[in-house]
Amino acid sequence: MATYIVGDIQGCYDELIQLLSLANFDQKNDELWVAGDLVARGPKSLETLRYLKELQAKVILGNHDLHLLATSIGIHKPKVKDQISPILEAEDSQILLTWLRQQPLLLEHPEHKFIMVHAGILPSWSIQQAKKLAQEVEQELHGDNYKALLKNMYGNHPTQWQETLSGIERTRYIINVFTRMRYCTLKGELEFENKLAPEQTDSNKLKPWFEITPRDHQQPILFGHWAALLGKTNQPDLYALDTGCVWGNSLTMIRWQDKKLFSLSCPAYG
């Protein structure tokens, strides 16, 4: 059995199927892990959700997935550019959305021990702390009060972690780390405006989250979300898998056993 991990699909269903075929993915024996942002911007988010659910893929939630859930309960109106209306109008909409809401923010592979998140892990958090904090939010999202969480998760504050954070401020901060983070200030504050590549950014003001402090653990981390990285982190055991498929770049997947990368050029949808 081979383990494949793919970056942000964002509704690019046809490209996903082509990429899996390119890698000789065996649906009966291999496993597929997806680093969040299953939906939005691409043309076939509905088909993507149906396929991943049927496949029993291991998926985590990205910011676009959470936004879909919020839109589905009326917190926001569907944006034309997100192309999620077919999901909301489908006969199996509630089945798919309930399945999506039950997915985690962080996954650890039981055998290979790699960690998969959508955006990243706060530099000051240990892996154990990150897993615990992810579970805090997952319990709320999976519970009866999930609508309040989805309604109040939007916003950029607080920007600095404190263990004493509580209520929605604590929940929002944790969600922002796992699904939206790219840069931190040199003081460790989250910064959400800059989406550029590190070489286009003043390193005296901002650094990628993975360059703030040395990691105090050896577990590999796989993440998506940051298309401008184009798969480059310049750090061992840190794999950036969002290579901007929806923006006309490529969809990228890694086979864990031999670390072979598979990539497929994509048309621009975003």
C-alpha cells in the first residue's frame, strides 16, 4: 500500500483524477491524503467532495472548506468566483456537508508519523500542543454549537498566542493558525495580508512561519495553502504541496514511501 499526499485541489476534479492516473494510484490498495481546500475556485467542487468521500480519503479542513460550511448555513452568500453553488443545490448536499464538517484540522499518519495541516503549525507550539489545540476546535465543530463557531471564526485578531486565550478568541486564533497562516512578524504575531513568496518580502519585518524558530521535533510536516511558495521551503522534512493548480500552475502530489513527486499542469480557473 502506497500513501499519496496531494495539495490544494480547490475543485480541480479532472486534474486530480489525471494526476492519480499518472501516479498509477490504486484505489483499492493505496491511500490518499488531502492537505485541505478541497473546494472553491475550480469548476468541480461537488465532484471533488463526492469522490473523496467515496474514496474515504484522509482530508483536513482548509479555509475554503470552512467558508463553504459557513456559507451553507447562511452566514455568507455564495460568491460566484468560489463556484460552490452546485454543492449547496445538490440532492446529497447535507450528506456531503455533514461529512466535511466531521473532518479534522490536523492529522498524523499512524505508521509514517508525518503531520498534515493546511497552513502550518505555530512555531512556538510543540506537535503535542498543536494536536491538542486542533482537537479543541474539532470538538466544537463536530458538536451541536458548530453554527456559532462558524459565524464567529472570521477576523484577524488576536494576532499573538497566549495560553490564557478563551472563548471565540482562542478558537479563532487556532483556526487562523491551521488554515490561514503564512507569515509571522519577528515577534511571532500572525500577519495575514502578505501572500507573496519569501524572496519578495522584507525579511526584517516578516518571516514565513517555518523560519521564525527552529523546530524542536523531528516529525515531517506537510502543508498546503501557500501557492506562492511553489513547493519550496528549503527545509528538510517540510513539504509545501500547494503549487497553485487553480491559478494555472500545477497540482502536486507526493508518494511518501519514496518521496517521489507527481505534478500536473493545470489551466487557470481562479
